[in-house]
Amino acid sequence: MSEINGADAAGGPRLGGVGLSKSFGPLKANDRIDFAARRGTIHAIVGGNGAGKSTLMKILQGLQAPDAGTVLVNGAPVVFRSPNDAIRAGIGMVHQEFTLIPGLTLLENLILGDEPRRAFGAIDRRVAGARAAELADLAGVRIDWTLMEEEAPVHMRQAVEILRLIYRGADVLILDEPTAVLAPPQIRELLALMANLRDQGNTILFISHKLDEVLAVADEVTVLRTGRVVVSRPAAGLDKAELARLMTGEPVTAPTAKPATPGAAVLELDGLGTGGEGAVALEDFSLVLHAGEIVGIAGVAGNGQDQIVGLVSGLMPTLRGRLRLAGQDITQHSTRERRALGLAYLSPDRKQEGLCLEASIAENLIASHQRKPRFGKAGFLNPIAIAGYADERVAAFDIKCASPQQPVGALSGGNQQKVAMARELYDSPRVLLACQPTRGVDIKGIAAIHQEILAFRDAGGAVLLISEELEELVQLSDRIVTIYGGRRTGEFPRGAAAMERIGRTMLGEVAA
């Protein structure tokens, strides 16, 4: 490996690639990718599902070797055989899933594996603390290094993930969807942290599907589509619509929500509580959802949303409070009984809970409906009826597939989510419990799923929407209820409050 920690060789890029290609069987994930991230810049990498972003990042981090092409560091070719090679080159990555260790303080997580030592091998906590404070000051963030990992707020853990790479000598930071679980004030702080680090000479590769954030902070943008570079150019002069068009190859128009016409109450949550269940106890949570409306639940991850989902779906027993669906008490009903009364559930984890990836599209489409007379009788399924139904749903939801007999795991994330949506909206349910409906879905798929949710509402359905994407909640919801620490902190009708105000109630401020 060439020397890589000095000045840029011949003014070359701090990190880049020439002709990078990687195939998995017949699939060409990266196809002759050229790009260059200059020292002291924020370089955004954007593209839809299957565009090749993840494969490219794995190559740059040393997790995968390219089939062809060259990685460039400081303008010189290098070969990474492992992530250790990359970190020695000053390149580190913060993944979407945090890797901090519970049971350790934030300071202990910062220095883990590279602890300063005193005589006889004891950890020098004074030196560690001074170094941690220096890093935080340089980055312009406030961190309580004495907090245990599990006690620290999510934005503080995100900052520590970044700072511990710098602690280990990284000056190239690959950030994969770093704002996904943050409230607007925390997002603003993270973007400011990124700008501070850039201004100190660090290079940041910013992978994000939030185009407003990309345009707010990036100096340069590389757009990938089907494994190839569509364009690599300065961010100045780009707008959201043009960036979306470059990513998809066609104009993308977000659906517009009509004013709601709420009807009768169909789902009532009355004083729900979970005691010690989960990381945060739900406390006296009440909500009434009406036919023909979408109510969004907004909160930073881990503030009680999972408990609401578990209680409403029936996957978690109700210990305190009552639930009513269509006027009937369902507090002790099974999931099957709730479905029979008209509750549909779009799981936040389609791969582990919402779909069976090894089963066919058709089999996934009839899951939970297989006892209906349309699909068979006397305990026997009717393959012809199932095939006809699958063809109908695939066409109605524009599911891109070779055939309904194809394994659902072979589809893109967006098409997998369409399969789950098509199944849940079959037979006109009363209520759709939609949890993270566009997680892992690209911009074109998001627009299609939003359209289905709005169409369901406009037909008289009620939607309880739980999402970590505040922009999604604001775009779709007729009312937004905010939650913090398991308690309601506010309620906002459509258009009544700026995202910033909603964000503050997500962090504990109680709305007046």
C-alpha cells in the first residue's frame, strides 16, 4: 500500500476511484464508477435503491474488493484488503446502526481499543478526558462524556460515533444516512458539526436520501443510477426537483393531500401504559382516530412509538388502558380477531416480520387472507384463484417483478413494500397501522407508497402513521401527535406549526 497520510499527491483527490466495477453474478452493482472527493469538502453520494451506493462504500471501506478499477487516496492508487487498511489510510465509516457498546460510558466508547495508558498498563482517564473534551470543542458539540451509552440522547451518540473515528486518526468520514433518527433541531446540529469538520480540513462522504439536507450542506454531488455515475458536479445550482430527476431518470412529483373529511371514530386508545415494558414506558397515552383521516405520531426513536405499535397491533399485551376498534373493546383480542374487525398492519421491519422473503409474491399477498373463501375451501387452497388475485394486485400496485411466482426477496425494497401494502389494503380494512412505511425505499417508491396511503384515506380509511421521517409526517398527516419519554407532548393540525416547533416537542417541550 502506498503512503497515504501525507499531503495530497499532485493535488489529487483525498478519496476517489477510477473505473470501479463490482458484479454479483449477473448483477452489475458498480459499473466503471469514477468519482473524486476533494480534501476539505462534503461530497454527497445519492441514488435510488439498487443504484450501487452501498457497494461503492464497501469498496472504499475495504469490506469488498472491486472486480476492476482503482481506489485512489491522495491521488495515488491503493489496495484495501480490510477495513483496518482503510482506517490506517484515515478513512472511517459511521453506519446507520450505531455500534456503541451499552454498559460503557461515552468516554469509554470513544477510547475503546485505543486507550491511553499509564505506567503498569492502567487506563489514563485524565488524558482520555482531556482528549475527548478537545475533540468536542474542535467539532463544536457538547457531550457529557460521563453518560452511559444507553442513557445518552440519540444525537449525542451519533456525534460520538463520528468523533471516535477522528480519535483514531480518520480525516475521511463516510456518513450513511446520519440524520435518519434525529429530530429537526438535532439534524441542524449534525449538519453544523459536519460543516465544522469540513472547515477543519476533513473530507466527508454524505450518503442520504433527504435531498433538502444534501443541498443544504454538500459542496459536490455524485448521482448514481443502476450502478453508474449519472453526474458528478458542484451542488451549487442544483435544486431538489432536478436532483430527483437525475436519480430516477424522470420527473418525480410528490402526491398532494386533499383536505380531510373525518368521519366517525374508528380507533380509540384510552390511557395506555406499558409499565416497565421496553426502553421507555408508555404513560397514559390516549388518542382517537377517525375514518377518513391520517394521524401521525412524531418522536425521536425510542420514545414510546414501538409500544404504541405493539399495543395497537396486539403483538404486546395491554396491561393498562383500553383499546376500541369500530366501537368494540379489543383490549384482549388476538391479532387475528383485530384483523377480522378491520385492522391492517404495515410492519416497520418488512424483512423479518412483514414479509417472508423466501416465499413467492403470490404467497406473501395471501398471507393472513388464506382462509377467505376466494382462495379455497375445506382447508384446500385454490392455486388458480390465488394466481388470478396475485396478477390483479401486482397490476394495481405496479409491482415490478418477473412474475408473481418470483421470490419476494428478489425485489427491490420499494417493490417489497408495495407487496406488503397490497396485502394489507386488500378487503378494505377500517384502519391501517402504517409503521415506517418508506424505510429503505427510494424516492420514486416513496411517492408511490404515499399515493396509496392518501388514496386509502380518501376512500374513508383511517391511518395511524408512525414514522421517523418528519417530512413524511408533515406531508401526509391531517394531525400530528408528538411523543417524548412515553408521553404526549403536543398535537398539531395540518399546516398549523412549522417543523421546527414540532421538532422541539419531539425533544420534550410541551406545546402550549
